[in-house]
Amino acid sequence: FLVAMENAAAAADDGGMAVVRVKPLGAGGGGVEAGSSIVCGQGRSAVVTEGGGITVAASGRTARNFKYPKHVIPPESDQTQLYNTFMPQRIEAFLGGCNVNIMAYGQTGSGKTHTMFGPPGMMKRAATGEIGADAHADYGLCPRGVLDAISRVNALRTADPSMRYLLTASAVELTFTSGNLDMLLKGKRQSTEGQGYWKVADVSIDMSSRPPRLYGMTQAILTRPEDA
């Protein structure tokens, strides 16, 4: 039985616990380099991804190899490939009632924003309507995930009109000095002064809501791709 469970877990191992992505060249964003995979003086890539690890070789220094759990995404993988590899099953789990959390962690310039949202200026272009309602090739995991969720919920509505579905979205920036910043209503941020919330380091939770949620959080209803 335990062997069967281990085999099933191995078969389902799609990087759900940890994935390392090397920032593609030319991705832009913060940091010194335009991408994490630069070319060193010997005419070869300074960052090589192979065998579930990453080898970093700076000019004039001994190469270092870092071993990671199974999943390392090379810089050649584009946004679409990354999403199709790891996200559809997460959207499926979300629609099935599971809590899903996608988090990017790394130093400045390592590609967090590029992976989650896209290259610099992408979200601004989307907000102005320049890109349209379809998934752009440069979209990161977040906008693709929202569009995918909307599409799947609409398919469920079509399949069974008797069922009611409500899909909402919120965007909140957590700051140490300014509290919760509602990114959907930047110019109308609510004060966290009052009762009915729990506060630590200016991150406030409204305990009067059921379930509790971040204080002042706006919920936008999503029914069409244009709503995203």
C-alpha cells in the first residue's frame, strides 16, 4: 500500500512543491542583467540547466552546481510552455474547491514579475485594452490563470444552466508602513482604523467577514474575459 502511494505521488509530481525557473534572456525587469542566463567570457552560457540542477560558471571562477528537486525550467521555455506544464491542474483543483497558492520567490531581477505577470509594461498595456481579451504570448501565470478560470466557469455554466457560479477576484498589496493597499481602487484606499479587524505590522484582517479577509479588499465579479 505504501509503495502504491509513493508511486502515485511520483506520477503526480509536476513541480507542485517547488520549481526553479531561470529568467529568460531579454525578459527585462529589475536587477543588473536583462536575464539570468548570461554569456560568460568563454563563449558559453554562464547558467546551464540539466539533470535537475543548475550549473553557474562566472568568468575566471570555478563552476558551482546547485541540485534542486526534479523541476528546473530553462530559459528557453516561454510563458505558454510554463503555464501549460504546471497551471491547468491547479485551476482544476481550484474549481474543485481546493485552496491554491502560487508564489514567486527570489532576489531582485531574478524574474518573479516576469513569471507571474509578464515583461515590464505588460499589465499596463492590458489595462488600456491594447492587448484584447485573449491570452497574450507574454502573459505570466496570473493573467493566464484568471482567463483560464473564467473560460472554465463559463463552460460549466453552459453545460449545466441550473447551476450558479460566482467568480470574484481581488488584488491587494501588503506593505509594512501603509497597511493593505487595494490595487483595484488605488485612489480610494480604506483606512484600517476601526473595529472588527486584527492587525500585525500594518497588515489588517477583517474578522467581521465570513470567511475573514484582508481589510478593505474589493471583490470584482468576473463573468467575461474583458472583466479581467
